[in-house]
Amino acid sequence: MEKIQIVGSSRILAIANQKGGVGKTTTAINLATALAAVGQAVLIIDIDPQGNASTGLGVGRDDRENNVYDVLMGEISLEKAICSTAVPNLDLVPSTADLTGAELELIEMDRRSHRLFDAIKTIKHKYDYILIDCPPSLNLLTLNALVAVQAVIVPLQCEFFALEGLSLLIKTIERVRNTLNPDLEIQGVVLTMFDKRNNLSDQVAQDVRGYLGDKVYKTVIPRNVKVSEAPSYGKPALIYDHRCAGSQAYIKLASEVIRREKRLNAA
């Protein structure tokens, strides 16, 4: 497939929400797969100690000898930690459980908030998109991601406390922008786990759109069995079953991200 020219240089995006179970990792791997499918060179950096993005892309724990923990500790370069995946055009920097203790170790290090930023500088010219799958908490690992990226994509589950958690994340992003990364912005908010049979999903979607307006993507990710099954097979949903409703939604989301990036690049 011919490569689509989208941006003038690498775009580095964090997939972040301090709340777990909102479809964060699912969004990271399926958005990355959809971008790779249109010819973009994509890298996912998994900085979640759970390592779900690594598992969901079929990279087993025995195949993560070089990983993001070693990069943050300064033991290896980011380039050495990159491994290929079964998805063409999509590479991965895997995570391991060693990251669980990384925050305590980083506290004593120079440029503790910029370790990932410094590492990415050496390889960002090789990719069109670099997506960072963050932990489900606002810790020093997430801070490293927010310092390293240009923008944040926020997956938001259609549930009662969605806006409460979102406001906390927005405040964190504002603090990072004011102190460490003046160019940081929210690229968009994607509504996930939408259940059209549930009136609450519609109400949450209306509330979030009323609060953030055009920052919320038009595409909504539905609850979908195939999307839930795919990680257990070590595959993105788009590879496991590209025809299911969830996969089709992520393809549409990628199109929205691309259009938004075009507008940002033209501005």
C-alpha cells in the first residue's frame, strides 16, 4: 500500500487516563494498527508496568529482554529496545514488571521527568507516529510521557464518573504545560465502551461533548466482544477480526486523527 503523507515530522502522542479499564491500551494498539495500515511508520512505547500493549501485540514476556525499563534506567538506547510486531509498519518498545519499581529509582536520577524525552529524541525521525501507552495513574512514568509528547489522546469510558476523572487529567496536563512542556495539548477525547442500549452512555456522551466540544472525536468505540477477545490471542482487534464493529470504529478513529493532524500541521 502506498504511504500517505500526513505530517511533516514525527508526531508523538500519549494515550492516557489515570483510570484503569477505560480502553486505554485497546485504543493504543488498535489506533496504531490502523495508522500502520495506511502506510504510516508507527512505534508504540509501552510504559505501563502491566505490559498489556506488549501482550496485546503478541510479544511474550520471554521476548522482552530489552525493554523500556532498561531505557529509562539509561542501560540501553531506545533503538536497542525496539522490536518488530506481526503488524507491518508497527514496532514496539515492550514493558516488563520491572517498571513497577522504576518510579522510586527515577526519583534519584538526573532529569527524572525527561528520561523518556531524551531517549525518544534519538529515534523520532524514523517514525511518523509514536504512541505512548501510559499507566492508569498519574505517576512519574506518566509524567515522563507527558513531557515527551506533543499531545494526549484520552480514552473515556461512557460511565457515571467519566467527567470527574477527566477534569483531574486536564488539570495535570495544564500543570505539565505550565512547568515542563509548554507545547502539550489534548489532541482529542475518544468515547469508549459505548452501549447504545444504555441511556447512560448517551447522557455521558452529551455531557462530555458539552464540556469539551470539538475536542471529542465524532467516532465512538462500542462495547464489542471481538475487541475484548483479541488481546488473549496476542493480536489487535483489526487483525483478529477487521470486520467487527469495534475494528471498524478504530479505523474511523484513525481517519479522524489523521484529519486533525493535517489541520494542526497546516496551522
